[in-house]
Amino acid sequence: MAAIEAKPEVSLNETVRVKEERKMDLFTKAFLKVRERFVRFHRAQTMTEYALILAAIAVVVYGTYRALGNNIGSLANGVDSALTNA
């Protein structure tokens, strides 16, 4: 005769625990998605800030070049001759 195997009974506590784990998994997945979107947005925001800073520096350099014009060349020659004579 074949032995009849008894299936282990799942307790109510075990069922509740499994449901709670599933809820926690869903919560964790949702949290990770929100965090990933925030990080992606924050990274793009930082890149935009760096681009604005770079643009501001370029404007200042261009304005300085336009204001000084030929004086930059004479200033560089003066520094060169001072270093040569030192």
C-alpha cells in the first residue's frame, strides 16, 4: 500500500506573514521607483546649473576680451619680457 502523505497545514499566521511580505515588496518597489526618478531629476538639474555657470564664465571672459582689446597683447608681452629679464 502506498503511504498517504499529509500536507502540512499552513497556519493563519504564516498566511498573514506572506501577505505582509508581499505588501512590503510592493512598497519597496514603489519607493525605489520614486527615488530613481528623483535622482534622475536631480542629476539633470545639476547639469543645468553647471551649464549656466559655464555660460556666465564665457560671457565674462568675452566681455573682458572686448573691453581690454589690444591691451591684452601688450600685457602679455610685458609679462613675457619681465620673465625673460628675471
